[in-house]
Amino acid sequence: MNDVAFKSWVDVPAQSDFSIYNLPYGIFSSPQHSKRIGVAIGNEVLDLAKVQELGFLDEFKLAKGFFEAEFLNDFIALGKSLTSAIRQKLTQLLSKEETELVKHSKKVLLPQSEVKMHLPVKIGDYTDFYSSIEHATNVGTMFRDPENALLPNWRHLPVGYHGRASSIVISGTEIRRPWGQSKADDAEMPTFQPCRLLDFELEMAFVVGKSTQLGERITTSQAEEYIFGMVLFNDWSARDIQKWEYVPLGPFLAKSFASSISPWLVPLEALEPFRVSGPAQEPEVLDYLKSEGLKNYDIQLEVGLKPEGGEEKIISKSNFKYMYWNMCQQLAHHSVNGCNFNVGDMCASGTISGKEPSSYGSMLELTWRGTKPITMPDGTERRFIQDRDTLTLRGFAEKEGIRVGFGEVSGKILPAE
Ligand code: MN
């Protein structure tokens, strides 16, 4: 892994998220072809259906046309021993030393700019956690009590809620400002109106790669077998609706109108070099939540906000490594009651905020509930997201010349209907 000279015959620009060390999977279509599985490399997409057709994947004995799939679920369900072997084969086929696939480069590669990306997985169930201690502390400080910002359960379990899978959309999908019920503090009655406090949440999500039976538990040490890979995740949030509705069962319509994800699913293997330890957990967690080894990942994150026709401003820089609860603990907790999982289920991290105000992962925190507006390059101010603004999340890991990135997830806000 330290051999930085390891290169592909595909031209990969130096700052590309999609080096040969990454090889994320996605679902794409093109004017010539319906949906199929592709792998991102540099600015290209490797068409796995074509690679299979040419006989390069015969050793895996997959059904004919296996990669002409609408979603990655069946591929992921092959299991990690097989998908890891396929990943190794693809690494070999794309390496500079390889001389066979390169002869077919015109047939198997398409520019990413010429394909349309689709949701990578059919998401059965979606859960959103609340696992950044900085975010939970900020929100608790603003909405409850700075002295008791964290509720008593927070350091003992990864708090989460069941989200809505049907409204998870692919990057580039325009998001309509939602209508809903909200109530001003000094008002007697709620009103029904378009959301006034529209926000994003900087998150990452993992995709479940192995199913469980009802009643089965996943331990923290088993959890990585059950995680296929990760994407960037924007949990769009209507703060005024959320504030009025969330008591006592948690967010509902303030979240379910839309969530956006990045198109390329980065396999967990590609993130191996970027493991780091997480924050110390104090007090000690219960036995079933104890985890060993490096379970956090050093993934640099940023958020850009761009008015229509204007210049983008980077409004936050954060890192996935700040998460208090790691993914293995989240999965162990989620399954400890016997709740079953299916391939393609998605679990989002919760807003990823760091200690510094410049690393906060939502407008709510960045502008401190609107009291500290952000000045945009064109001189206008933002307390929350305005109509026709485009919000983009980006993320990548980099170490010793190896870069593994997620590309981006972007969404433009349209006015309420
Ligand atoms: Mn969230």
C-alpha cells in the first residue's frame, strides 16, 4: 500500500478522488446503454458489463449480464470474499503492468462527464444517528440548556432514529423547499407555510453489505463484515418544522422530504490506510458497545454554498474522524435488540461537527441559529439556505500520496410550490 509508484494505465489527474487505490462502484447509464455497474477511475468510468462481456471476469462464474444491474445490491450480496476478489482483479486489470484490458480501453471506458449517475443501491431501510458529540452539544446548548447540553443517555448509546428511505435521492437532484407546520415561540397557534429555516447536515453513511435474520445480533468485532462501503450524505433539514414537531418522538417531516447521497460507493477496503483512533469515550461504555482497534477514519470533509449565478463559498471544513460513536458501535447497538438488516440498508452518521466553529456541519451551528450570518462573496448574507442556492458536500482521505475520495453530493434548492 505504501508503493506510491503503483499506477494505472488510465490517466488519473494528481488531485483525483478516484485513484487506483479507490475503485468505488456506481450505477450509470449513457446514451448507448441502460443502467449498469461502473467503477470510477480518474475522470473515467470503467463499464463492468463490458469488462465481463470481454471475458476478463470469467473466473468468478457470474451470470451473463450480471453487471447490467439497476442497483448494486446483488453485487454486494455476493459477499465480501467474492467482491474483494473482484476488486483485486480490477486493480490488477487497471494497473500499469497490465497489457490486456488496455487494448480494449475505448470499449470499456467512458468519460464521467458523458454518463448519468443513479442511486447506487436500493435502500430498504435508512437510519440516521446523532453521533458527533460537538454537534449534539451545540444543538443541546441552543435548544435546551448549556449546562446540560447532552441528554443523560448520550454518552451511553449511539442515539438514532428511523428515517425515510424513499426520499433519498442522488446528487444533482433539485430539492423543493418543503411546506409544513411550525410555531413561533410567542404565537398561540401553529401556522402552515413553506419552511423558513432550511438547513443541510454534513454526514457520511455506510451501506450494509450482509443481511441478518430477525433476532440476530452483530457484535462490534463482527460489524465490519456487515459494512460494504460509504457515501457522502446530506440530511436536508427544515429547522422550524423540526423544532415544533420533534417532541417526544424525534424528527419526522422536517427530515423526510429529502436526503441526498453521492453516487460512488467507496468500499471499506479502500479506506483501510486511513484508520485512526476515535475520541476517548468517557464514561466507559457497556460491554456490548466496546470496540477494539482503530475504528474511525480520517476523511476530510468540506461544504460549499453557491448562490445561483454566483461564486461558491466554502462554509465548513470538518472530518469524519471526529465521530464519538464509530460505525461498528452503531451497528452493534442497532442490532442488539435483534432488529434485522438487509443488504442495501443505509445508516447515516449524524451531523459531523468538529470543535472549531469553522468545522460545524450545519447552518444552524455555523450561524448559531441565525445570529451570526455568513457573508457570501457577492455581499449577501445567509442565516439558512435560500431558494436557488446550491449546497455541495465533498470528502476525501489522503496519506503518503494515496488519495481516496468520494467526489461530491450536490443539491439545488427550488422555491416552495
Ligand atoms: Mn441528521
